[in-house]
Amino acid sequence: MEKLRGNYRRHRFISLSSLNAKESGQTDPFQQGYDDGFVQGQEKGLHQGLDDGRRQGQEQGFSEGFKDGNAKGEASGRATFEAALSPLMALQQQLEAARQQQLADNTDSLCALVEQVARRVIHAELSLNPRQILTLVEEAVGRLDSTKGPIKVYLSSDDHQRLAKVGVNRCGDYPLLADSALAIGDCRLESDQQQLVIHSEDRLQNCMEQVRGELESEQ
């Protein structure tokens, strides 16, 4: 048999029922079933698409709403916490400032007390043992150049008088002289070309600075 060549399409033969329905003027049952199936398929697809779209929209909306609500909730909670914490931090700063001020006041009071006691002890020691002033004089003499003329040593009137009572009127080779302008524990050394004044109060204040520094370092 010779094989057909060229373009061709399949021909769908009309069924007997369709032919009879067409001749009698009735609706083609095959076409009616086809149309009904097409409409049902459209309706089912539409309903399925709506259901899927609604479900996806709900899921996406819930996820986005949860993220947005969670972020807003965290921001609101953080702002509320910081607002509540602010007065506490201010109170803490005030308490710390008060504590530091109290420590400073205590340090000042303690240093004033120590200074007062130390001054009284110095005066008492010099009164009971006036020879102790000679140690200070010897230290001062060692700081001068003895080749620049004879050195004169001046003491306070009280110290000079107490030393005279125990028979001391010289410190080594240097005579002891009285100077009413000097305080107890002070001495002044001078020669033709040099002079050195030592105040017991200066020495006391140097000691007090060390005491204060130690107290403040422990705070």
C-alpha cells in the first residue's frame, strides 16, 4: 500500500448519538458533557485557586505580622525598660556622688585630726627633750658650705631657752642664738654668703600630704 505523504489532520467522526440528536434538533449529549466538564473544571480551578491564595495570604500575613509585631514589641519593651531604669541610674549617680563627698569629708576630718595631734606631739617632744632640735640643726648645717664664712644658728626663743636650761648653747662649732620670729621647731642658718630656713610646719605639711595621699588611694 502506498504511504500517504503531505500535511493532514485527524478527523473526528460524529457519534451515532450525536448524529441522531442533531437530526432530531436535540442537544448533543457529547458536546453537553464536554461543556459541563469544562465549566466544572473552571469552577473547581477557581475555587481551588481562591482557597490556595487565601491560605498563602494568611500564612504570609501571619508571618509578616508576627515579625513586625515582635520587632515593635521589643522596641516598646526596651523603651519602657530604659524609661524605668533612668531614675534608678540617676539615683545611683547621686548616691555615688554622696558617697564620694562623704569619703572626702571623712578624709579632710581625719587629716585635720591627725595634723592637730601631730603638732601637739611635736611640741610636747621638744618641750620634754629639747635636744631633739639639735638633730634638725645638724642636718641643716650639712646642707651649707662651711667654707663660705662662719655659720650662725638661730632657734625659736622657747627652744633656745629650754636648751640653755640643760646647758646647751652650741651645736658643734656653731653658737645657738635666739630669734623670736621663729616658731617652735624652726631654725635659721646663715653666713655672710648663704642662708637656710627650716620650718617645722613645712615638714609637718609634707608628712600630711603623704597621709592624705594614702587615704585617698584606699577609697
